[in-house]
Amino acid sequence: MNSLTTTRLALGLCAALAALPASALNILLCNDDGITAANIRALKQKLMAAGHSAVIAAPIDNQSGRGGYISFLAPIPALTGNERGAKALGLLAGTAGVGTDASDADVSYVNGTPVAACLYGIDVLAKKKWNAQPDLVISGPNEGNNTGAINTSSGTFNNLIYAINRNLPALAVSDATTTQVTWATSLPTTHRAFEVADLVVKLVDGLVANKSKAGGLLMPVGVGLNVNIPDFTAGAGKALPFKFTKLGKATAYAPAFYEKLSDSGLAVASGVNLPLPGISLAPGGTTLPNAVVMPKDTAATSEANVIDSKTAVTLSPVEGVPQARRAFEEALKLKLNALAP
């Protein structure tokens, strides 16, 4: 290689680096809907267009409702070929349980739970891509809101918890629309997935722009945000404001055990009209034959109630460790003083 060619390459590299915004982040995307969900792919595209570096580590299949489940000391199994992602990507039975989308080397799948995929992204993929931890972890956008009491059952939300317990800035993002949409490069830019992605990019830009107000950090260490996007008409997403809320207990649905799944309206509507026991979801605040599912939370600050009003994107600050408030801690100490002086 002659000196002129070397000089041109060096100048080209400098120009490319100069073109990157100083606020560019290395962002890990994960979810529980799977590698082929349109929401996560649209967000990756929008983040990259905004100048960020983004990679995906997601389950090969839809893993909604798996919460924080992890299978300890169990090797990731090979694909069966029947997974949602395997069918979409043309991956055959016997394909390795961890791999990449042939059309995008920055999209990785894991044949495991949402948290397993997220941890792969944090512990393996980030080092391979950036030789560093991600600057930000975004879980979602989920197909359906995750609010209040249902959050503990959500893979989207538990990815957030695992990330902030690693002292990584993190967002869990959920969208009101529950329709499963498989990603395709032909998806029109007017699709809701792109409007949702624009809202997330706007939030990321706000965090970056205000780092100086948090000691130079995107977020305080050990704290993340549960973000929920309400239903909106096509084209109206960009006009939605953001509003700080609390998780609360209000939720659209709460898990409940049914002696007969055929007694659950949601199970029947989903095609599981069976007189067999199992867990389904019951509308929040409703009463089952033998128990109240969840007390109705009417607080105006609860994220589910704000989402129901369709007036704003909710931002609920979350800590990774569920330590009880001081007053409750002291009350328990009084009760158990003789046992634990």
C-alpha cells in the first residue's frame, strides 16, 4: 500500500469518526417477544439513524410472560426449527441455540428466556461488539403494555431489573398494541412500530442532553425507567407528552390460577377452552369465584391509569432491589424485636 493510499484511508477514517455525534451511545436491545418482532427491529433502525450503535440480543421465540425465569447450569439447546424466529429466518432443526440473523450480524438470538438473552447481550455480545459494557440497555418495545402488578411476570420488565442491578442505565419500553408483527425490510415507515421507535429515540436524546444534571450519567446508578406508550391514532405518536408516574398496582390484567381454564374469558378467547387447571390472566380489579384478583388502584399517578387515559407516555422510575420503605421496616422490627433484637 503506497503512502498516498494510506493517507487517504486515514483521512477517510477521521472524516467518518468526525461525522459521528459526540452523544452517540452503544445500546443493547433485548425483549421477550423474540428476534423477529417488528418493534425491536424498527427501534434498532431508528437508533442507528440517530447516530447510535445498536445491537440486538433476543429470544429466538416469543417468551412473553416468562418473568425473570432462568434455567441455571443448563446448556442452551439447539433449535427445533419450530420457533417463531427459526421459521422467519429459515433456521433448521439442529441449528446452534445461539447465533445471528444472516441478514444482520448485529442481531443475535438465544434459544432461551428473555433474561438469558439479555445477559448474553451484556456479558458476551457487548464485549464482542464494543469491548465494553453497553452505555444503555433497552428492553422492548413490548407488544402490549406492562404496568403495575403485572410487571413482575414480564420478561420485558425483568430485563430492566437485571440490567440496573448490573449498574447499567436501562429502559423497559412497552406499547399498548398487542398485535404480533413480524419484521420485514418492506415494513412501511408509517407503521406504528416506527412511531413507537421515534418516541424511544426522543427519550434517549433527552437523557443524553441532560447528562450534566445527573453527574454526567444517563441515569442515577441502580435506577431505570419503566416506560409505557398508550394507544394513539396513526401519525399522532410524536405529539404525545411524557409524564412521570409510579408503578402502582393498577393493571389491565393480573395472573390468576383457575381450576378450569374454561372459566377464564381470556383463555377461551385465546382458544384454550379446556376444563383443566392452569394459570390465565384476569382483568385487574375483578373478582374470581373464590378470591379478589387485585384491589382496584385508582391513584391518578399509577402508570396503568395514565395509560388508560391515553394522554401521555409514562415514565416510572424503578430500583433493582425491592427494599421496603423505612416506615414498614421499622414496623416489622417492632413486631419481631424479641426474635431479632
